[in-house]
Amino acid sequence: MRLDTFLVEFSREKYGNGITFVDIDETMFRTFAKILVMKDGSVIRELSNSEFNSYTLQPGESFDFRQFRSAKIFKETSIPIQQTINRIKRMMSSIDGEDKGSMIVFLTARADFDDKEQFLDTFREYGINVDSKRVYVERTGNMSTGTVDERKKKTMLKYMATGKYRRVRLIDDYMENLKALKDIERNVPESTLKKVATTYNLDMSKEKLPIISFYTLHVQPDGSLRRV
């Protein structure tokens, strides 16, 4: 099956609503803000987004996110990954048109930016309608505990628990985040499955299609997507 098939929004009448979670750093944009590792009041290391995803603080260390929260740095330095942006724009056109029940959630490890509108202007500049009611930005850096993948997993489960979505996608460059969705796929809470079945009037014992279908899409260095 072609990859494009996994990125098409099917109508609610045919299958049901879908939700697509999309990472931002190194997925939508090449970004260059650094997370500073501090110890005894001094910077001992600067981490890229990919390095931060897997970095474990050592005794006495702490993170400084001043660059990571700067909307100005984000807007002025981010380079669009055009292949991903084009795909998301096509999906957004669909959910704003025929498939009005579906949703796109930009799922970032960042916390709140210091200027929300300047941050969102970066998306608007490339034709991404972040003002649509079907689009939202989840900033998991606002959570107080958990690794990057644990926070993203918790957020995805929150949306799934509404029972609104029969298709769940994650587009991300970091494999541990994709593994988090694969883990959800293997262990979907029974309460979530029952809520989806109720929403769509499904008989779980007779339904031929999965109650919820999952798609994990890994962003490659060249911007292409590979299903994992």
C-alpha cells in the first residue's frame, strides 16, 4: 500500500474521524535553538533538539530553555521541511473541507513560547492554517514530569480517551516517540475502545475493521516519511 494512503482523510461515513499528531522540531522545521545544560550557574553543554530528546540530567545539572522558548529565534532561524509541510497542508485542506471531524495536533516537547503569535506566524508564513478550530498545538514541555516520549504518550492517550477518533497517526523524527504510539497500539485501554465503539455504534465482537487504526510515520533526514 502506498504511503500516501496513510495520509488521506477518509470520510466519517466510510470509517470515522482521525487525529494526526505532528512533531515540530526536525519534522516540520529544521530548528536551531539550543537547550542549555547548567551546573553551578554555568553552561556546561548545549543540546540540539534531537540530543535533548535522549539526554539524562546528571547530579547537579539542570536545563535552561531560554532559547527553546524564544519565538523570535524560532521564527527567524527555522527552515521548513517542505515535504512534511506540503503533506500537512493537504491533510488540513481535507479536514477543513469534507472531513470536519478530524483533527491535527502539533505535538511538541517545547513549553510555552514567550510570544505565542510570533511563534504561530512561522506556520502562517508557510500556509499552515493554525487558526483552524481543527488544529491545536500541544506543548508537552509544560508537564512537570516524564521523559519526552512519556509526555507525548500521555497527551495522545488524552485525546484518544474522548472516543472521537478511529484513526491515530504520529509523524515524528524521534523513534522513541513513535515507539510510544506503538506501545499504545498494543495496549489500548479497554475503556477507550468501548467509548469509540459507542461513538460509532460498533459491535466490537463483529466489527471487521480495527476499532482504532494506528499509523507511525518516521521523518527521514531528507524529509521523506517511512512507516514503522
